[in-house]
Amino acid sequence: MQNMKILLLGNTGQLGWELERSLASLGQVIATDYPAINLAEPHSILPLLRQVSPQIIVNATAYTAVDRAESEAELAQAVNAHTPGLLAAEAKRLDAVFIHYSTDYVFDGHKGSPYNEDDQPNPLGVYGQSKLAGEHAVLNEGGAALVLRTSWVYSLRRDSFVTKVLSWARQQQTLRLVSDQISGPTWARQLAEITALLLAKAGPDPTGYLAERAGLYHLAGSGCCSRLEWGQEILRLDPHPEEQLTEEILPALTADFPTPAQRPLFSALDCSCFTQTFGLRLPEWQDALRLAMEAL
Ligand SMILES: NC(=O)c1ccc[n+]([C@@H]2O[C@H](COP(=O)([O-])OP(=O)(O)OC[C@H]3O[C@@H](n4cnc5c(N)ncnc54)[C@H](OP(=O)(O)O)[C@@H]3O)[C@@H](O)[C@H]2O)c1
């Protein structure tokens, strides 16, 4: 594995930043991000692929502005679907592995129990639609590609639900958090680490190994919770509780906070297929959160 050349796209995002570190022990990581590459303009990136000629391409870029996507559908579609499809085609031509990430927002949230890979997607907004189109674009190329669908990704170094709750708690006596949105919080660091672990398992011929296992997998923190429960746990684990002004956390409804994009109310993912295939799983979301908060 030592001489693997790994091209990482999107290394300043929540997940990409962690991937640059987790992938480092597998080989030479060539990392790049916007504006050096712009997935809205494929010609800014395809020559780089040919020049680097990596064995592994990991795409952590995405248009993730869920609400803004409602008015920027074309851009979301280009970044999340059209260009990933071109990248997957180029990866296949180079005989390289292509790893791509997708979202629980491809579902409408009506199922009421954790979604598996066979459940019918029905995105409620433009972001989810563009990510679903990206899944198809990548997988239709038929190479050694994995699409890892994840949910509620957070890191402590960029704006995320966790950093927002910590900051609100330092400004507001009463916090109102929605209790009717449920999914699985996923720590970006552990998602990066499990990506590296599965590539390590692939051994010296990652393309051969992953060609046999190519496809779509759900991969999120184990268990699920509402945003209210997540927020309560964040404040409980806050290493500096003396800085908190919040005296009460009240449940609210999604309908109380109208947003341009509709979000699925229940989008927890059943990740058993990933575990059966790769023998790996992400920890319970509370354990992950504790470890993440200890790193603060
Ligand atoms: N965040 C979540 O809750 C969540 C949930 C489910 C699935 N996911 C998926 O997980 C993956 C990683 O998400 P994340 O949370 O790490 O996202 P993120 O923090 O928003 O990072 C996305 C990265 O893509 C870059 N990017 C945006 N537009 C680009 C463009 N036109 N060309 C090149 N790069 C561009 C961003 O650069 P700038 O920062 O400069 O814009 C950023 O570095 C994505 O596939 C996402 O859809 C995320």
C-alpha cells in the first residue's frame, strides 16, 4: 500500500480535512480543493486526474448548502452530480478506485424505521435531488466505485450543528431545538478513519477488491436521535459548562423554523450492509460525540 497515489478532492471541508490526515498512512496523498479546482467547471479538474494518475480518488467535495441549493439548482447539480459522474468515468479509465459520499436527504423521511439501500429515495429538496443524481452518475459508470451515504456530519473545526449549539449556549438563556428531526450524527473524523480502514483492507490491489464490492452503502454513526437529544448531549459533554448561559432547552417543531428547503423528519440509516461487507462499523453516536468533545 505504501506507494499508493491518492487524489483527495475537497480537503478543507469537514470530512476532507480529516481524510487528508487519515489517508496519509496509506500512501502519497495529493490534496486539493476549491478554488484550485471547481467542480462546476470540470475542465479545471479532469486534466489534474490524468496528470496525477492516482490509484485511489476520494471525492469529499460537495455543494452542501441545503437551503441555498433551492435557488442554485444548476450549480448544485453540476457539483454534486454531473462532475462526479465525469470523475467516476475518468477513474474507471485510469483503473482507479473512486470513493464518493452521499446523504440521508435522498429520502423523504416517511418510512419510520432506519432506511436500507433498497429503500426508494424521494428527496424533498434540490440538494437531495442533486446528491441522488450524483449517486446514479457515479454508479452508472460501473467502475470500482463506492458511494457512502452518510448523515448529520459534524466536525469541531468548521461550522456544524455541534459548534452552533455550543455557541448558542454561550449567548442564549433558552434554547429551542427541534425534536421531530431524527437521524444519526456522524463525526467527520470517524467517517474519514473508516474510509481509510476499508482501503487498508483492500490491500495491494484496491481496484480489484472494490470492483467486487462496488456500489452503494449506508455509513453513519450508530443509533439515532432527534436534534433536541443531540443538543442536550452536546451541552452535557461541553468541556467548559461554566461558559454556558443556557438555563433551559425547549423542544420545538421543524415547522416552527421555516426554511427554503424541506428536510426529511426521519432519515436514520441502517448500515448493516456495510458492516457485513467490510467487517467495520461506526461507533454509537454518543460515544463518538464524547470522543469528539474531549478533543476540544
Ligand atoms: N454535512 C452534513 O451534514 C452531511 C450529511 C450527509 C452527507 N454529507 C455528505 O458528506 C460529504 C462531505 O460533506 P462535508 O460536511 O464535509 O461538506 P463541507 O464541509 O461543506 O465540504 C465540502 C467541500 O467541498 C468544497 N466545494 C464546494 N463547492 C465546490 C466546487 N464548486 N468545487 C470544488 N469544491 C467545492 C467546499 O469548499 P468551500 O468550503 O470553499 O466551499 C468544501 O471544501 C458530502 O458529499 C456531503 O454531501 C454531509
